[in-house]
Amino acid sequence: MSLTIRYTYADMTSRNRNNGTEITFQNLNDVHIETESFGELTQYYQPAPSEVVDYIISQYDEKSLATAIHLSGRGEVVAKILNELYFRRVA
């Protein structure tokens, strides 16, 4: 398991903490994180599910999002959840 953090000039502060270095970036656009998989990244950072969904929806258009859902093999699960939410809201 490896995690690489790359950055060019960035407005940041760093300090030693818990036997490591904590770096705080003022602008996340200055940072690029490389990891082998999203699942691996979540071992370091556990985002709230709503944060993940909001990020995905705001980053992709409908066609790209539909393609990603299809490729994930989770289309039926997503459709079921959305269907239940729709009918709960209408009722």
C-alpha cells in the first residue's frame, strides 16, 4: 500500500504530530493525491457518505455518471434506492 502526495508551491503549514508530519493546505487545488484505489484512500480519510455523493454528482455530467454507475455493477442498487426515495417524497 502506497500513498503519494504531490504539490507545487502551496500555501501550507506543517507540524510534527503522532510520529508523522501533518500538513495543512489552504487550497486543495494545490494538492494531488495518488493512491492505488479509492478504497485505499478511505483507510486514511473516511469521508461522510453525503460528501462522497455530493462530490461525484457535482463533478460529472448525467451521461458520465450513468456510465460510472453501470460500470460499477451497482446500477440496480442505485435504481432501487432512488426509486424508494422518489416514492417516499411523493407520498
